Amino acid sequence: AQSVTQPDIHITVSEGASLELRCNYSYGATPYLFWYVQSPGQGLQLLLKYFSGDTLVQGIKGFEAEFKRSQSSFNLRKPSVHWSDAAEYFCAVGVGNNDMRFGAGTRLTVKP
Amino acid sequence: DAGITQSPRHKVTETGTPVTLRCHQTENHRYMYWYRQDPGHGLRLIHYSYGVKDTDKGEVSDGYSVSRSKTEDFLLTLESATSSQTSVYFCAISQGPGQGSTEAFFGQGTRLTVV
């Protein structure tokens, strides 16, 4: 069955430090992969997406993610975290045309 | 920001009562979705619509029904609310051919508490 695993429930990093959020998926075909961010009390906003082509994708707010088929991973990275990046981050995989499976989310805390 | 409005934003209701949540869009997107968000589960699809009067079940559809009589409105009804349906509900829209392959835009969410 299709699934998404985000191994880290909560991550704390210092402002200015680098960030990597992990995402592993299970899906038989070539996946469509997404990262969304959710600020407290808000809906989800798309950070970036991977459909095909270059396995390193750039997104908004300085985020990037790398698709690694051999590891079934789509990890999100940012070289220098800002306090405003504190939020919850969701990895998702597109299933067919009408469904999307989300991971449980990783909550990011940024220390001053 | 995509024009998606969910109403109400907060609701407390009693067990056994029917509840209807509304999602209204101004983007003329074909696809509309209802998700629920629970700690430890991320977002799970309840129902979706691929056109007026065209709907289908998602991963967690039991106890929920939907209707779409106009392109812009997608209603989610809890036929007889239970405490297990206490959750945050999100509406999403996409242009299609389906949100599995295109970007989805999300509403602000409705926090529903069933007591």
C-alpha cells in the first residue's frame, strides 16, 4: 500500500543552522512527491514538488529537496534556517489522479 | 492566495447531531477535497469531487457524506457526529487532472469538537 513516513516527529535547530527533514515513501510506480508547510492555525502551503526530471528541486523560501529513487526518499533541506521557518512540515505522495497520501508531519522548532 | 473559504472556522456540537461544513472557492477549480487532520496521522482524504454532482470516497469516508451542487461549493456532512470525528477539517482545491499530480490549495481549516 502507498504510504509516507516522516521518521522525525519533532526537530529543534538553531537559527542559522542547516536543516534536513526526512521523508520516505512506499509506492509502486514513479511517484509525484510534495512538501507542504503549515504554520499554526493555517492551512497547508506548497513548498515544492517533484514530478520528473532533475532530482534536485528548488522551492519557495529557500527550500530544496532531493529525490533518491534507490532510497525511496525525498528529503527537504535548507542551508540556513530562519526563525520564521518554525512550522509543521508534511511530505506527501500523489496516488493516481485523485488522492494524496500525507506523512504524519515533522514539527520544526527554531532556537534563537 | 487561492480563494478558498471554509465555514464555520470553529464548531462545538453534541454527539448524535448532524453537522455540515462548507467549502467555497472562487478559483473555478474542477477538483475539491475534504481532509481531516489528526495528530500522528497527517492529513487523510475523506471525500473528493471531480465536478458538479460527481463525488467519490477517500481513505476515511465512513460517517461522512458530501454534496456538490455548484462548482464553487463543496459540503461535508457528518450524518450523526461522534467523538471520533473531533478533528480539524481542511478543504482543498486543484485544477486537475487530479491532485495526485498537481498542486493543491488548502483552506484555513475548520476545528470541530464533538462533545
